[in-house]
Amino acid sequence: MNIPNGIFPAITVFAGATVLACVLISAKVSGEESLRTAEYDYEAPAPGTYELPIIKTAGDGEVLDSEGRAFHLREITHGRITVLSFIYTRCADGKACPYATGVLNQLHRQSEKDAVLARGLRLVSMSFDPEIDTPNRMKSYSSWAATRVKGCEWAFVTTRSQSELKPILEQYGQIVDRKRNPLEPTGPLNHNLRVYLIDGEGNVRNIYSSGTLDVRLVLADVRTLLEKQERN
């Protein structure tokens, strides 16, 4: 697969203190076993011991990378195992966008230590707030990891407008609407937390919510798909 130049720029510092806190906490993780928490107090399944059936085809639409270059979303949801998270940079709800970004950060950290993950995994953080989350803002938002030289690809993308965003959200079933009080401290948008696991053929294989977004489960699912991909 040919990826357009510049889609994976140096990942760059979170604008919100809540986001930064989640990322810094996750950066201390060393080893997958230490990722167990009180909230997710169970044994994660062993990779390859279960099946992940196809749920649906991953959505597509035109997006912009953090340099403002346009391309189709399908170009970064094929060829590798992709973990796609919908976010917006103004979100300050610790169990929503900052948490999802923290989980992706843990995945990225794991991939820095694992060549199989580095080659086979891709992370995508996509904004659903295009009026505010311009390419330049997404570049600034992600600048905290600019010094990383290893690990899997991580793209931060947005769209030109709500009209281009809407069909993408509909294809994924990502619900977003505006709060009555735009000054609420957690941010002006209501949304459900959804993170999507997409195989190399562009099929959604799992959809994580706030109750299931455990990095150990995501890692097990990613490794399960990578093992199957290797066998095929």
C-alpha cells in the first residue's frame, strides 16, 4: 500500500492538562502485565486463542493530515492493523478523549519495544470538531511525542468541514452533538467513546467503549489479528 507523503509526521504536546496527565501516567508503564488496573481486574485473553469476527467495513471519507494534506481515510485503515479513535482536542472528560488518547499512547509505547507491533500496527486519532481542530491545531495537540523515533505509525487527522465529517461519523456510528451549555468544564460536545480495531483488509473487528477500552485487551486483539495475518 502506498501511503501519501506526510500522513505520518512527527507526532507532536497535548493542549489540555487532562490529556497530558493521562499520557504521562501511561508513559510510566513497563511491560504488558503492569497494565492491569483495579478497573480492569481480570486476566486478559491470550492472543490467538479466540476469533474476532468481521463487524462491518471501516468507513471512508476525505480527511486532512496535520500538515493540511488531503487523502482518503481508507489509505490509513488498510495494510496494517489499525486502532482508530475519534476525539476532539477541547475534551476534558478524563474517561473520554483524554483516556482514549492515553490508551493509544500506551500502545505506541509498547510498539517502541516490539518490532512486530512497530511494523504491523497503526494508530489514528481523528477529530470530530473540524472548526476548532484544524490541521495546525492537531499538529500542536500531538507535539508531545515529537522526540520519539521508534514505534508504530500514529496519524492525527481532521476534516475540512462538518459536511465532510458527517458521513464518516455515520459510517462508524460515532455519535456527536453539542451540549446546551458550551462552557461546561468537560468540553462543549457530547459524544460516545468509541475506539475501533480494524484489520489489514479494512474490516472493523472490535469496537471498544469506556467499559472495554483496556489496553491489555486491545493488545491481545491486535496480536491475534497479526498472528492470523502472518498465517495467511
